[in-house]
Amino acid sequence: MNDSRSKGTPLITYPMVLAAICAFVPVALAWFPDLQGSKLLVLAASFVPHTVVVWVLVLIFCIWRLISTKRLRYLVAAIAVTAVAFTAVQPYLPGPKPEIIRGTQVVTTDPKAESRAIKITAINLMYGQANTADIVAATADSDIVMLVEITPEAFASLRASAFTKRFQHWVGKSRSDAGGSMLFATKPLTNPVQLDSRFDQVAATVPTKCGDVTALAVHPVPPTYYRHWVHDSRALANFVQKAGDTRIILAGDFNATNDHISMRRLFGLGLQSAAQKSGAGWQPTWRSRFPLLGIDHALSRGLIPTDFTRTTINGTDHLAISATYACQKS
């Protein structure tokens, strides 16, 4: 009897079980982000959206076994796999565009109309190697720009271009390593703040159609340097807490996906993802040629995200991101 049961179990069952266990690890880390207590676990949590491939294969296997054996356990397994896959992927699915309340009427968002009160663009220049002409083109109609990994050579190239004709106000500094961050705006910047972080992260107050907005160029170190990543990420959360209820936009290379504990802390402080809230869904930004991870974000509070787009910039391994915002009725 034992021999017949063994022969009745396809060899593919064992790799399928192993694959399901491996895929469940990042999902569990997303469910319980406090468990992300090491570099390895943080890196594992990066791949939650990608587990859908495994869940689809496992689901097909369960359905096949259910049809061929009529065993209830495969039905239960199929239901469980579907539930886990949905909870893992649902936050990344595209959604409907938001609606904006003006007076007593609800008006559907139109990013090209008056709902586009503010536009920001954030670009990781990859050690200053991003193409200057592409940067100028990508930021041509933006109001605020966050540039990280900006080097002295890259800044000099931008100053020699049309970029600083539009963006005549800036804070922050360039660096010869990956730590340079600068914030640019079309209007005067006030109250500059440099966060306590290994990579520069700089903020300032920007006057906009929606009133004053605190804007921050974000760039913590990558989680491969786990302790520094934790330190820099906590600096972001501390800054948001100290900002109180002010309008705020954080944009740049967060070196984190939405499932990482650093992002969950920011969401817990009331920040909203422009990609999610505008209905854009999952927007991977790195690496640019075949983006697999969404680590560049635009987060805000006190504003309504209405659009989120990505743009290819030659010379860098990140896609540029842009987000538009409407004023939130007080």
C-alpha cells in the first residue's frame, strides 16, 4: 500500500511545495514587516509582486491534481493559494482614478486640467551619469525636482543647460560619490533642512498653488548596508513626524518597495503613494532596461495624487518618476 501511494504522488509535487514555501516567505514578511530584522529578510521582502508567478503555477498544479484525483485537499490548497496570491498582488493592481471634491460636487480627476496644481519629478542620476538633455526634457513642465546621486560634474552640466533657467532655486549639494542630493524648484525655497543620514536627504518649503509644501529629496542607502539603511529610513520617518500636519511631498529613490518596513512606517504616518492613489498600480523603476523593483516613489500628505508616470533617462539605471497633485480641500 505504501508503495502504491508513493507511486501515486508525482515527483513534481515536491518542487511545487518547495516553491510555495519560498514564495510565502516574502508574503509573510509583507504581512508582518516587523520581522524584517536583517539584510537577508529585507531583500526577500522586495519580491512580493513577483511571487504571483509561483502562485499561478502552484494553482495550476492544484487544479490538475484536483481533477485527476478528486481529493478535497487539493481544492483546499487551491483556495488557499488563490487567497494568498490575491493579498500579495492586490495592492499593486491598477485602480480607478481618484475623484476630487470641489465645493459640493465630485469631479473626476483630469491631470491635464486644474487638478494638476503641482507636478514633481524625481531622478536617480546613477553617479551623475544621467543624460543632461533627457533630464531637461523630463522636467520641462515640473514645478519641483528631486535629483539624487548628483555629482559636481552633473550639476555643472545642468547649470550649463536650460535646466537652471527654469529651476532657479535649489538646496542641497552634489557629491563625488552616490550621496549627493539636491532639491530644485521654480519658486524660492525656504527653511532648508539636511537630514541626519549617510546619503544626503534634503528638504525645503516650496510655495505652490496649494499653499506651502514641504518637499524632500529622498535617498537612503540601499538595504545591502542594512544598519545604515535602517538609520537613514528612520531619519525619514522622524522628519515626517516632526513636520506635523503640514503638506508634504517625499520623492526619490527610497531603496525600498511598498512592502518594506521603512515604507510601512511612512504609510502609517499618513503618507500616500502617488502610484497607488492615482490608480497607476505597480510601477517598477529599477533597473531601467528591465525594471523589476519599484523603489522610486512619490509620497505625499495633504494633497491629492492625480497621476504617476515613468520616463526613461539615458545613462542611469533608474526610471525617472513624475507625479501630479491637486489641492486637497481643507
